[in-house]
Amino acid sequence: MNRNSSNLDSGEQALQIYQRQEHGISRKDISENALKVLYRLNKAGFDAYLVGGGVRDLLLDKQPKDFDIATNATPEEIKQLFRNCRLIGRRFRLAHILFGRDVIEVATFRGHHSDAKPSPQDKKNNISAQSQEGMLLRDNVYGSIEEDAERRDFTINALYYNIQDFSIADYVNGVDDLENRIIRLIGDPETRYREDPVRMLRAVRFAAKLDMEIEASTAEPIKRLSTLLLDIPAARLFEESLKLLQSGNGLATYKLLREYNLFQQLFPLLSDHFTEDQSSQTEKMLEHILDATDKRVAEGKRINPAFMFAAMLWYPATIRAEEISFASGLSYYDAFMVAANDLLDEQVKSIAIPRRHTNTVRDIWQQQMRFSRRSGKRAFKMMEHPKFRAAFDFLEIRGKFEGKDVAELAQWWESFQHGDRNHRNKMVIDFNNNGSSATSRRRRRPARRKKPQAKSS
């Protein structure tokens, strides 16, 4: 792009203005609701800009998922303009403008913490607070657009589309980094990561999503600061985990997360099963389920977080069950249910998987224990279970990793569920005559596995 530049004070970044004819963004590519918000703010005398990922994606010829807006209007002033507005957040106060299910997020320009002064209009919320480690606990210091640009995380997310004249304001060389495909933090990387450790996850997510490189100084502190994620609320990390693993680039994101020791903080139970050559069943299952999830996203198919978590945690659960069964003398089925509960209780301490999902994980796992029970009316009862389809899909995946017996079991159920009543009755009779006595004498448990010899660094 060509640009018109105006230098700020010596040593500061040069503001670059890209006029309408110098960039490819058109209003027809911006959502109608976002335009309504921009125009109403502008008409009321406020500055209003489309900012962040929306501008970035439009410049990359991608369809933005969200359209966020930045303005010099305070949250209370925004609320006065929009009856369909609600204010959210204490740590980072925002306005959400609701158009049915469409939500346009509007943020007031942020200022520097050192300049924090309660304003007469918002003494309660216009404050800043940080922990002793440097993490932002409250971030409601309002400032100018220049300060707001400096406060944003990455240069490619600090581009402002001005609805008044349709220009783009770039204070941090974001357009150059976008063209050079570089993820670069604004400011000192270690300080910015300590302010909000989730920025490390965002750096990796954008690198994988946009097929970009993380700039060297931005990448350098990540591995040694990765444990800062342990201080982030587990509920927030659950939401981040979905963005990381279920947005269509989960496999590439996982590989980068693991490289920077970030995945290990989110899923410590899985990292216990990591090997140097990435050959464990846990690692193979991880790559398979994330690749399959990416394909479903690309095809516009529905994805369920519970199914992904069930697959990811399956082998740690089976290994834990074997250990419990051996130590306690419990049957494998009982030991597995104990292991499942223990494992999920531990995992939710890192990422707070909601109960509706952990319940589904348990259902999928429990059905794996029951698929081999096909005598009498059991097979027909299995089909009535509300999670049968998800459990069967997972059984098919297991058949790829656990050998002939599980693969044949999956094939039996594939035939059974698609057959008519007569076909199903015949399958059950044949099973009763040929296989039930042998099956009843053994539990279909996974073969005992050796523990990994070494973790990857």
C-alpha cells in the first residue's frame, strides 16, 4: 500500500494514513449492524473506528468473524445512545450492542496506567490495578486513539478504519507486518505477557490461523513465561481453548502450543503422556481428533467440544483405570469410572470444562465399556441412548488405534444400526450363538501399555 505519513514526536512511531483509494476495504464488506453503530456514534459527535481483527481480516481478503469498534465515547455515553446496549466486565469494561444474536462490541480508547485518574463521569470504573507480578487486574483507564494503539497487543490488530472518511490509521507499522506476515507484540514482550499471559496463547493462535511467523523478540519469552498461564482463571482458559482448538486450525495450533510449552499448561494430564518421538497413543489420538475437527470446521459441520475432550483424554483415562484396577482389585469397569471422575476433576482445575460437557464425556466413555455387551436386548437398548451416535463415532476412531478387536466391534455396530429389524435380530442371535460366551469371560479393556520413557521438552 501507499501511505501518507505524519511523524509524531522524535523517537515515537510515525502515524501512517491510508486513504480510501489506497486500501481494499469496502463498506459492503462490513456488517450492516457494525455500520449502524459506527454511524450513530459519529453522528453524535464521537470518533468511531472499526478496529482489530475485523480490519486485519478485511485487508487479508478474509471474512471477519466479528466486527469490533473503538471510540472516545465512555461506556455510559454509549449506553445513552443505544437502547439495545448492555455494559459488561469489571476488569475491562465494554459495551455490547445487541442486534438479535449479533453482538457488536464497542470499547472506549484505553490510556496508559501511569496516567490513571478517575474521571468525573466514571469514578468507579475508570481505574487501573496490577498484581505484584505485573498482571492487569483492572483496565479501565481511558485515553486517546494514539494511546489505545500502543495498548493493543499485536501490530496487526492495531489498525483503525475511520467511518468518517474511510481511511485506515496505522500507528505501529501494522500494515507492514501484515504484508510481511509477522506477528509482533507492541511494547516490551515480557512486560506485555506479564500484564496478560493469555497474549502468549493469542500469539500462537494468530500465527497458526494466519500462517504467519512470530517475530523473534515476541517469541523469545514465551517458553520461559508459559507457567504464568497457571494464574489465569480456568473459566477464561476454557473459552481460549475452544478458540485455539476448534476454529479450524487446531492441529497447527496444537503443534505450536506444544513447541512453546503452552499446551502443557492447559492440559497437564496429557503432557504426562508426551514422548520425545511423539509416538504414544495419546499423541496419535490428539493429532487425529484435531485434524478431524479442522476438517469438520472447513466443511461447515457441527462440532462438539465434549467429543474432542473425550478423545483427547481417553488414553490417560484408560491408563489410570488400569493402575486403579491393579492396585485396588476393582473390576476394570468400576476402576474406569473412578479414573474418569478423578481425571475430569483434575482437568477442570486447568480449564473449566462446563458440567454439560464433562457429563457428555462420561457418557461417551461409559458407552465404550458397554459396546461389547450385545446379548439379548442389550444391543437394542444401546441404540436408545441419547449419546449413542457420538459414542459410536468414537468407537470407530478407537478402531484405528487399538487393533483388530475394536475395529471389528465398530464394524458390527455399523452394520447393526443401519440394518432393518430382521437384520438386527439375526445379528443378535448369531452373536448369542457364536460370541457371547467368549465375550463374557473377558473384559474388553485396552491392552496394557508401557509408560512413556521421556517427556518432550
